[in-house]
Amino acid sequence: MKASTVPPTPPSVVAKIAGLPDLSMDEIKALWRQLFGNENPTPNRQFLERRIAYKLQEIEFRKVDPNLLDRNKRRIKSLMETGKSRKLDRDIRLVPGTVLTREYQGVEHRVTVAQDGQYEFEGRRYPSLSMIAREITGTRWSGPLFFGVKAPVKQKNSNKQGGRR
């Protein structure tokens, strides 16, 4: 089962990017000033088009997840305070409306991702997939692992030869 965690690029952004080669160099320079607030650094058109395309996507996806900057600031602050980077689970964010399906002991279970980031299962709302996995199995499970949103961690092979003695 696959669940999309990255929303597709909106058609309006795709159209703008696809139209960049059709713009005159003066129009490219004007768009650069509008997006970056300064004069373009080079007369290299290919460079300008690529940077403009990236900036257009960056602006659009910032609208999709306005909390991304806040999460990154908290991570940076934690890193600066502790000197250690916490291992992250890749910030799995499922698109609202996504339906996760898992067959367990011959029964198919369906979970729907709600608008507020919670999950709906059998008419009830849950704040985490792990709570639902526990409800289904009766034991503690990683919800993202149980529903296939996150791949299992590969075990390191401790039988390697040539290691330190």
C-alpha cells in the first residue's frame, strides 16, 4: 500500500514554469526582480530559468505547509542546545482524505486521514496511527509501520568478518 505524502505541484505553477522559455529576456529579468527583490546576478538564461522555477515551487509549497519553517527552527534550536541531532521519522505528513488499508488476521481495516491531521477509524477519531494499530492488534505497534507508511528499519549484520577485536 502506498500513500502519497507530497502533494503534486499545482497546475498553475507547472504552467508558469513551462512558459518560462517563451518569455523574453526582459520579461525573465522582471520576473526575477519580482521574485527575488534584486537584479539578476548573471546573463545566463538557463541559470535564471532554473532558479525562477525553483522559487515558484518554493513559494507554492510554502503555502501547502506553513508549519515547515517553525518545525525546522525548533530542530535547529534543539541541535544548538544539545549538540545532538535527533533521528527523525522523516516527518510523515499524509494528505487529508488519504485512505490507508491494512489486512490483519483476515480482516481489512481502513483508516482515513482527516483535515486536522487526526485519523478516522470505525467511526471514531484518533490522534495517531499507533493508537489505531494497538486497537486492531491488541499490542503496541508503530502505526506508520503497521499501515506501511514507513518502511521497516533494516537490521545491521553483526556477523561481518574483519571487524575490530
